[in-house]
Amino acid sequence: MYRNNPYRWWNLLFFAGVITVNVLSGILPLGGRTTGEISDMYYTAITPAGYAFTIWSVIYVLLLFFVIYQLRRDTGTRDTVRSIGPWFILSCVFNMAWLVLWHYLYIEWSVIVMLLLLLTLWVLYVRTHSISYPATGEKLFLQLPFSLYIGWVCPAFIVNIAIVIQKNGWSFLGLNETPLGIVLLCIGALLAILIGLRYRDSIVPMVFTWAYIAIAAEHRETDAILMTAFILSVVLFVYAVWLFFTRNRRRSRY
């Protein structure tokens, strides 16, 4: 029965909270600074070009589709939908907290909260991608939104790690800014490959491709970062295309 999903209205409420905080962060803005201004304050060797952040609009539109999907009487009571309700609420809480902390320059705390967001997204991702034979609606409104979401938060988290290291003057394996950026880019690419391979998901490496192209575009004058980000973006793009076609080929056999 429809009432068996106790999270549907809470999901809507907390998602509305996320959108509200995001809108206020740009209109007010929170802390007197826009997100872009703070990014410029803590510019690193792997900070992406500003246009890359437009992907948030796509993510939120897809999450809106998820919220509508889980509100529907015929789909909202499915076990796959109900099982992720509390985790989606947590992701909204961490999203809002991260944004507030970021705007008020509690950078280290914002990274910790971003890690918590990433962990909740991982649970959402695993649960939605563990559906054995997903229907079209489950592919579009459960799997796709969280693939895109975690696919973007992963490289964003890596960039924020670089920000914290640089802000505090920490040394990681004795590397200066550019070599550290290269190491972080390689770690991110490996993460995208492993996630994509485990779940035969082409979306995650494709989102990393988007991020890495933006990093290459932003750092055209730094040859090492430019070439690393560009080469990895090509590798990830080819890998994503390969995953897409091999997955579809497997499906056509059954």
C-alpha cells in the first residue's frame, strides 16, 4: 500500500531544503561570498574551470525526478525505493551542511561533511545498482541520478582534499603542488575505473571525464597538469564507451 513508504514526504521536504540552501548561497550569498569566489580563494593545481560546476543543475533535476518517482503510488512502495529513503535524507542533510560550512570558510569541517555525504551516496549508489533486473523507471530515476551524483562528488572531494592540504601547508609524501595534483588525478581515475567495472556503469567514468576536461581547460599553462588531466580524460571516456557497449551487449543475450 502507498502508506508503506514512510519516507516519501520527508524526501521531498529535505530535497526542497537542499534547493533552498543552494539558491540562498547564490542570492544572499551565504557568508557574503559566492561559491566561485571561495573556489578562487583556495585555488589549487586541480581546480576545474568554472563551467564544470553547471553539472549541479543536471544533478538536481535528476534528483527531482527521483523524488517525483518515489512519490508516485505505483512506484513509491517498491522495496528498492523504500530502502534508500533514510539514506537520501542523510545525503540532503550533509549536502546542506557542507554548503553552509564551505561558505563560512570552515573548510576542514566542510571536507569532513563532504566525506559523510560521499559515504551516504555510496550506500545509495550500491543499493540502486544492485537491482538485478531494473525496469526502465528504475534505470532513469533510481540509478542514473545517483550515478551522476556520486560521479561528481568523488572528483569534487579530491579537489577539496587538495584545498585542505594547500591551505594548511601540509606535505603529502614530500610532493609540491603540481606532483600532488597529478597523484590525486591518478587516484581519482583509478577510483572511477573500479566503480565502473564493479557495477558496469559508464556514467561514473563519464562524469570524471567531464571534470578532468575542465581541469585541463583551466590549467592550460601548466603542462604537467594539462597533459595528465587530458590523457586521463581520454582514457576514462574510452573506458566509459566500452562499458556502455559491453553492458548493452550482455543484456541483448538474455
